[in-house]
Amino acid sequence: MFRLGAIFVAICMMLIAASAGAVLYLWFALSGIEAAVGALAVFTALAVINMVSSRLRDRGDFGGHIADLSRGTADLARQVAELGRRVSAMETLANAVADKAVAATRPLTAEISELGTLLTQLAETVAAHDAQLASGRVADPAAEAVSGADMPVPRDDSPIAAAIAGSRFQGQSREAVTALLREAIEANRIDLHLQPVVTLPQRKVRYYEAMARLRTADGELLLPSDFLAFAEAGGLMPALDNAILFRCVQVLRRLLTKNREIGLFCNISAATLGDPATFPQVIEFLDANRTLASALVLEMRQAAYRSLGPIETEAMGALWDRGYRFSMDHVGDLRIEARSLAERGFRFIKVPAKLLLDKNEGLGDIHAADFAGLLSRFGIELVAEKIESESVVVDLLDYDVKFGQGFLFSPPRPVRPEVMQGIAERRDLSAREIGGGEPGRPGAEPRAAPAGRVSALAQLARGVVVRG
């Protein structure tokens, strides 16, 4: 279309120039050459005028396009700004709704946890009364007024009585044994023994398990089987665990200077997890040594794990959040929910070799030969403990067991005296750093309970104690 218009304009200019030449030739009587020159001059003038007008018109159109583009860009910028404002408003509204939901559910969660604790205490009380009814040792209120000389002396079948009867404390009272143990703990007469956990079949030391021994005032060494039952009944486990944990961290630091791939199993009791005075100090100490979380494994018994309440479970969650892993020992049966244990931070399960190899004592829904494979699918390693003969090792290799522990490899050996001396010299300073209490005491109070999850746990525990 543009080309046709240009051709039409050119034809018109030629006709005008020819008409001008004809007028000059016919009207003014000029010669043909002069008339042709005049016609050519008219044509040239018309061409120049057309070119200049076209340039001016194109320049105006180009300016109009630029103005339209500028207006479109400004409109787009305003739309983008409006969209950003709306998105920001939606995010603010969503955050406000989420905060309100969390604030609304937090009291309900605390009440549910407290209710669970109270129900657990109620169940324990009912179970204790049922046990007393079954043994016929419930006192009759009317009979309490009768003289004790007329009443038969009941036989004490409690676990403490059984422990006294089967240990070196036979003939001593429970109060006397508890006082002896408390004096040993407060005097820091705690020895640490290490037993290696080796890989199978290479038998390379990969971990150590820390085992505590108490020394009496006359130097006699007490094994865990001698004092654990009394320490649990006398409420001494939090202080004992606190002291052992401090020693384990210091020993682990010494081990890591020689082998960065080594690890250490350290026992912790359910009483420590639920103690409102000791656990905040323990978790503050572990939080300060979080760099050792990958090498320090906290270990508890299967029976203790199954009896955990909401406070102890929350305490384990706080440790798991800080990167610490867990192990289960003293396994009595293979009825284990591997998925549940993995979700709570368990990465090791120690099973006696006899339980794995004896088909009549497995007491589980899975064959012992498939147990290691089941655990490995959830990231849990199986450790066979109490190995005492080479034939047992050969049988365990068929069960795909990768770690072993027992007297066949090495008995528990005491930590060298110079190492323990260095730990004792650093304990006063560390106690002031993590607790601000009296140096050297395992149960020293911390300066302040840690914030967040641990503070809520401590407050909940104190509330349960007061209500109890």
C-alpha cells in the first residue's frame, strides 16, 4: 500500500512538471530546451518538498509510538507494584493466622501433656496398689490400731530386698546402702571403664561403651549390678548420670585426638530425663559440647524406654534436636518397632548374642536372622553384645551382624589414672561454666534454665511434682 501511494505521488509530480513545461513552451513561447529545464526544476522542487514532509510525518509518528510505549511501561510498573503489595498483604495475613493457630494450640498441648503425666502417675499408683493386693500386703485401716506385736511381720519381696539379698550388701538396710552410695557420688569416687565395640568380622574398634564403677571409702569397687537398683530407688541416678556424662565427654575428647572415627556409648537413665533440676543442666552441658554429638551416643535400657512418660519423651526430643543419637541395650525381646525408634533418634540396638541365636528365646514376631536387615532399613545398626566364644562370632556372621561386644574381644578396662586426674582438675572450672553452682558437685544447679523447649519441659515437670 505504501509503495502504490509513492508511485501515485510520483506520477502526479511528473504530470505537474510536464504541465508546467507545456505552459512555458506554449504560453511564454520558450524554446523546447528551456521549457524542459523549467519542467525538471518544478519536478525537483516537488520531490524535495515531498521528501521533507515525509520525514516530518515519520518523525511525528515515531514520537507518538515512543509516548505510547512509555505509557504502557508505566501502566505495567503500576500493576506489578500493586501485585507485590497484594502478595505481601497475603503473606502477612498467612503469618498472622499461623501465629494465632500456634498460640491457640500451645495451651491445649501443654494441658494434654500434663494430663498424660497425671494419667501415667495414676496408672503407676493403681499398679502398685494392685501388686500390694495380689501379695496380701495392703494394710487394713482398722487393723492399724492394733498393736504391732499381734500382727504378723510381712515378708519383703520388693526388688530392693532382692537386690540386697543377692549382693554384697546382704544384711544392711536400704537406708544405709543409699547413704553409702550418696557419699561415694558426692565425693566423686566414680571410676570409668571402657569396653570396645568392634566391627565384624574385621574386629576393628569402632566404639567404646563407658561403664561406671563406684569406690567405697575403704577402696572397694562396686559394679553396676551392686548399686544400680539402690541408686534408682534412692533418687541418685540424676546426680550419677551427670557426673558420668561429664567424664564421658572429657574421655571422648581424648579419644578423638587419636582417632576421629571413634565413638562412645554413655548410659543415661529415665530418671535423669524427667528430673526438673538436673536435666536442664545436662542439656545445657550437651548443648555446649554439640560438636561431639556425632560421636557421643546416649544409651538406655529397653525397659526404661518402654516406661517413658511425656516429660522423658520430650527430653529425648530436645537431645535429638541437638544432634545426639540414642542406643538401646538390655534388650529382653525382639518386639521392637524399628520405625518408631528411628523417628525418635535411635541408631543402635544392642541385643545379647544368646537372644539372637536361641530360637526359643527370641520372643519376637520376626526371625532373628532377619532382624539386622529390618533395622538397617530404618538406619539402625544391630550390635551383638555379651560375646564370649569364637563359635558365637561365626554364627552371628550368618545373621549379618556388623558390630560385636563382649569379653571375647576385651573386658571393660579402666581409664588410665592420668586421664581421670586431668578430668578431675577440669571439673571445677566446667561446673562453674555450665552451672554456676558449687564446684565438683554432680547435681549443682545451673545459672538459669535454658530457653524454649527445655524451659517448657522443666516448668511442666515442676508442675507435675507440685500437683503430685
